[in-house]
Amino acid sequence: MIQSIKGKKIALIGGAGFIGHNLALYLKNQGANIAVIDGLSVNNLLYLHSTDMEIPGDRKLYIKMINSRLQLLMDANIPVHIEDGRHYNELSHALSKIEPDVVILLAAVSHANRSNKDPYHTFDHSLRTLENALDFSRAANIKHFIYFSSSMVYGHFSKNGVTEETPCKPIGIYGNLKFAGEHMVTSYNNVFDLPYTIIRPSALYGERCISRRVGQIFIENALNGIDINISGDGSDKLDFTYIGDLVRGIQNVIENKNSINQTFNLTFGESRTIGEMAKIVKEHFPNINVNYVPKDKLTPDRGTLIIDKAKDLIDYDPIFPLSKGYVEYIRWYKEFYNAK
């Protein structure tokens, strides 16, 4: 059964992040009533302005991207509540003002290597915020709670890919915290009948991302004339997913009642090698060099997330293969970089 997203009140916790602001802008454009809650401290404005932090990459460029996110949200008349989700009273106060039908939890330290280096900080910004969001949602009888997990919950992939029924064997802090979060969400459904959907994205890329995922690092290095380093021999595969496909998929989740109490892989659904991504970069930056370095032991062997379930239940239909979405991202990045 389809229910239009128009007029739905949706709160995005962590909505000023990479996924969040793109999702907020898209859903607003589809007619939803969107509000963002974000402390701006995790990989965001406060983090980038802190002189105590050693920021990998181009700090000034990232600050410009964050400011662009916030300006876009303002231009779209999307309210941004600056609150720390780790504090129950602050989060509850903001959510009470919004009175949402749907709560989407995006807040997290969304980087596996960073999580392994600072597990306390990762736990605090992930499970603590999730606990608070779940408890408010239970008490307020929220109609739909959407939790962003990760493909990292699977650990090492099988050669044939993974479905939502594949046993999860996460490696490292990040994957295990995401899997713990999934259990918290399903437990609130079991105990309090809180309707939920769990989303497992993979290898996201797209406009205004500062998380230094592999696709961003490749482009940024190329723009600065720095060699590209690939962990391993370039044959490792990821299910690279353009942000435009993901946000369209979330609309399907919200509008389709078949999504209730389900877990979905929301990716492109076809893995490509990191070497293939590097080849696309070289087509646009022919003078760049590619080096191969040893692979981190905590990086699982990944591949395709099978999306048949999302296609069947909610009509999910991704349209951006790497050859299309990544080229669009390179075009945008060049324009943004050259305008700085």
C-alpha cells in the first residue's frame, strides 16, 4: 500500500551530515515537511573549526562544503535544530517541537577507521543517540522509525553477494556498533511495537561529502596532483552507491507500508572494483599516478549487496551505475573545487 510522502512530518537526527542534508533536500522537494536535528559536532562544522583536531584533507574546502549544506537547507526553508542527540532532554525537546510522523536516525561516527581509533567517541555518538531517539519514539507513538545501519554488519562477503538473510559477522568497532544498533531497534519493536525499517547502504558517494570515502579521496587527490593509493591490488569490490539512488530509495521506504518492520539493502546492487573506480578518475585526470599499498586487516572483503527484496517489496529501482553517478560526482567536485 502506497501513502504519499506529501505533508508527512519527518525528523532527521543527524540531518546536517552528508546523507542527511541530501535526504532532507530531496524529501522536502517531494512535498514532505522536514526538520533537521544535528549537533554539528561529528564530522561537521564544530569538528572542522576545532584547532585541537588534526583534519585529514583540505579543511578549508570541507568547511565550505558544510556551509553549502547549511545554506541549501536554509534556502529550502528546512529548520535546523542545533541539539546534541546524546542528551535525552535536548533531543526530546527538539522532537517535541517537530511532532514527527517519521523519525530517521542518521547520527553516527560514519567511518570505520575513525571508529576503530576512538571507540568511546563512536559509541557515545552512535548508540547513546540511538537509545534516546528510540525512547522518545516509543513514548510519542512514532508511526515509523528508520535506522541507518551499514553494509559493514556483514563482515566478509561471500563471492555471490549478501542478502538481508545472510548471517552478520561484523569486524571491528564500527560494524559491531551498527549491528548492536539493529538489535536495539528490533528489540523496541518486540517490546513496544515500535514500527521500524533498517537500512543497509554501501560505499556511498556524492555531493558535499567530507567523510573521505574512497571515491572522494581519489578525486581530491587528483585535483591536487597527489598520487592515488589503493589498498590491495585494486581487485577488491564495493557496491558503490550514488547518493541520488539512496534518497529515492528512502522515499520508497516511507511511502510503502511493505517497508514496516523490514531490513533492506539499499545500494546500486552491483559491485565494482576499486581499480575500476580509479580508471574512471584517470580518464578525467590522465596525469595522476596510482600506487598499491598493503590492505588493512580490519577491512572486510566486500562485494555486492543483493537488492531483490527492496525491488520486490518497495519498488526500489537504482539508476546510477558507477559509470554514470561517479562521473556526475567528478563534474560537481571540479566545479566546487575551482570555485573556492
